[in-house]
Amino acid sequence: MSTGRIRRIAGPLVEAEELGPVAMSDVVSLGAAGLPGEVVAIRDEVVTVQAYEYTGGLAPGDSVLPRGKPLEAHLGPGLLGNVFDGLLRPLSTAPPFLTPGTVEADAARTWRFEPRVAVGDRVSEGEVIGVVRGVGPPEYRVLVPPGLAGAVDDLAAGEQPQNAVVASVDGTPVGLWSDWPVRRPHLYRARQAEVGPLHTGQRVLDMLFPVAQGSTAAVPGGFGTGKTVLLQQVAKWCDADVIVYVGCGERGNEMAEVVAELFALADPRTGGRLADRTVVIANTSNMPMMAREASIYTGVTVAEHFRDMGHNAVVIADSTSRWAEALREFASRTGILPAEEGYPANLASALAAFYERAGAVETLGGATGSVTIVGAVSPPGGDMTEPVTAHTERFVRCRWALDRDLAYARHYPAVSWSDSFSRDADLLARHQVRAGDPQWSQRRARVLGLLAESDRLSEFAELVGAGALPERERVVLLGGRLIREAVLQQNALSTMDSFCGEEKSVALVEAVLAITTECQGLVGAGVSVEVIEEFDFTPLVRVREETAPHDADGVRRVCGAVLSALRELQP
């Protein structure tokens, strides 16, 4: 390929000429340091490039070398348990202060490869050739690349160097590592119609606004409403096999805190480190704009890589608003006509293309795997009508809206039951019936109905006072308060309440509903509502923090004791 030269530099925007044949989105190397950049515009003989790194030191006349391919992710067994930048270059082994060209992989690392086939076996695309041991709890499987089939000609075993070829299929080498364009979805056979829920361990999500494996969710909320904390909890406690945490445009100290917690937290599923099944992609707000724009695609490409092995992966993007701001900056620098609030006209298409890569699928090898995407949205000033939030809600299956009033009232998670929704609820209700819980949908409807009625009556009570309401409606207010305090609220710092198992969640809901029904019966039997309101419900409220995450029997015992004490009020 012919080498061009730099014509003009304006921040990360570089114009090159005499470059020869290149295509849109191709990657080029800039200057003597080989800084990576992406072709974003071609006009006559002038090629416009956006650099992925700081361009200080570049000068007009420096060389520009085309690489002949788009941005690709280098995928292999060294992903789990490490931190990378938006181009999937390792940061765990990088120096404290990064300079262009200093991020390199550990070339001395070796991997223990165990073949699962023999020489002479016929294999097809997506089949497992072998596994790599010692890289994390999820089994790392080396697969036949897409489009390749035939007999196994050669096979390695034992310790292998970083870029070793471990097999040959029909004369084509198959290595431990492979490259894949980050903006191109991985291939699969078909999408799965029937899927189960992704358990997050957060009661308000699992009970009221559940998300299916392979689905999508958005977490919109203003500053200080707890988006990052909620996403951290989902990353810690969800039952996915692999977590891909993408910090896109967030503050560096927040990203450092996330990484420190992930590396310090024990994995409840394996007993090891949670980081051992986590891939962290850190692109903080001070990193170049194009690297932030690419980090989202890099994260979902990594998740698809593990999905193809038959694992369930979750992508947590914090936040997609910062990614959209990178798109806006990019559009402004390249002269694209701005649309609403300065965002490019293709914002909706870009969001749709990102969330569309989620899904539960049958892989090329016949296994089942999934990619679930959970994206935070940070609307300026809490304006839920701004473009990123409005477009995101069109493409996601679940919305977990965070309420500022709940957050300031120290109600965690501050998920609004009136502004949130789940389009997966009907699908998951059928799954719950098959799993042996036919009352799941009815229980969810009762809780949502009680919360809605309680909110409606609260508005009247603020005007006329709760004492002016009929007695049965005052019991509804009491039931709504018990649902909020005893069920929906969780303590992220409590070892008992940070995570909640499905059976304990069911027991808590049934306990509050049973006690609310009993209070209605007492009012009907002539017991004064003031007596019921003065009753001590503290044991019920505190049981969520005093019982283990899966201790449903302990909840039922407390519920039985509260019900017995209530029945003693009856004349």
C-alpha cells in the first residue's frame, strides 16, 4: 500500500493526501509512532482521519500508512480479569502515564491448550476445537472460525505462546487469538424465541421490571440518582457467565473505584474473584473522542465472542449519553449537518444498531448463548425528553427510570415504579409458569396496582390530610409504604440485603400482601385504623436485612409472627 502524508492537523482531526486507495472506516497509522486513526471522510484526493490518540507531536508532512482493514478487536484468552482501553489494548500491564504507542500485550504469556478433537476429525464453523485452562471460571473455548469447515490436519497441546497456531483445518491455521471488526455483529444460526430471566439480585428489577437474557435495558436518571451504583450492583450479582463493563466517558475516579471493587469482590458463584469473569473497558472522559466512540462497539464485540462459546454475557455501558456526546463532537468536527440539540441525524440509527446486537441465539456450533445490554443514560438536567433518552426508549425492552425524589429520600435503588416498564414481563410470565410459579404474573400485578393506588391516594392526603381518607384507603397507604420499605428498598452495603435470591423476594412480597389483606380484614371487623397504623411493623421492615439472601423460611416465620400479633387486635 502506498504511504501518504499529513496535510493538516486540527486536534484529533487529521487530513492526509497522496494516500492511494482507502475505504471509509479503514484504520491508518499516523506519523513515526504509528498512531491509529480511522478514515471518516474521502473527498477528491484528501482523506480525513480521526485519531484514536493524542496527536501532539504530529506535523504536516509526516507519513500516513493505510492498514487496509477497519478497526478490529483482538480476541483471545487474555480478556477475562483485565482492564482495556476502547481499542481493546491492555491497561493492566501499561505504565502509569500513557504515551502514544506504549500499550502492548504481554508477549511472554503462555496458555495451556487442551484439544477436544483429534487429527482427521471433520469439523464445521463454530465447533469447539479445544479449551484453554486457567483463564477464568467460564470455560474458554477455541472455535472453528466462521466460514471454515473440513478435516483437522494438525493439532497442538500443552503450553502455547501468545499468538500460537493450535490447529489447522483444511489447511487453514486456527490460533488462540482472532481479530473481528468491532462494528460488524458476530454471526449466529438463529435467535431463540423462549428465554429465561436475567436475575440481578435487585428485587425491584427482578419482580416488577424483569429483563430477559438477551434483552436490553436502559437506566435513565439525572445526576446523583444512583445510576453507577445500580449498574455496579447488577455487574456484581447478576447470574451471567461473563460481565463486560464499559466505562464510556465517565470520571476517572469513578472508573478506578469500579475496577478496585470488582477486583476486591468475591464471586458468590465460584468463591474466587468477580474480576476473573469480568472484562473492563475503561474510556474515561479525558480520553480521545474517537476511542470513546469505539469503546461501546468494542464491548459488545467482546460479549459476542463469549456468547459464541455458549456463555451468557452482559454488557454494562456507563454511559451511552457520553458515547452520544462523542458522536456529536465527531459530527461537529467533520461538518455533518446537526439535528436536534446538535446531535447527528443518524443518532437514532446508531443507537438502534448498538442495542440490536443484544439477543439470545443459537450459535454457529449449535450451542445457546446470549448478550444482554444494559445502558445508562444521563440526560442533562434530568430532562427525559432529550434526544438520547427519547430514542433509547424506542429500542430497549426495559426502562429502569431513576427518580430524584427517591434518591434524595435515601431510597435505594431509586427505581421509579411509575416511570419504568418491562416489555419482557409477558414473555417471562410464561417462563415462570413453566418453572412452577404460575402466580408470578398475578403477584406482580397486585404489587404494581397497590403502588399505583397508594401514589394516587398520597396526592389526596397531601391536600386534605391522611385522616380525612376512608379507613380502607388509609390501609392502602399503609400497604404501599410496607411494599416500598420492606420489599423494594435494599441496602447496597449490607451483606444480607445487597443481593436477594428469587425465593426470598417471593416470600417478602407474599408477606406484605398477606399483612395488607389482614389489615383490610381487621378494618372490616371494626378495628380502628388508627390502632393498625400505630402497630409496630418494624420486624417486617427489618427482616430483609436480618435474613440471608436465600432465607425464605426466615421471612415466613417473621410474617407469621406479625400476622399473629395483628389478629390479637381483633375484638
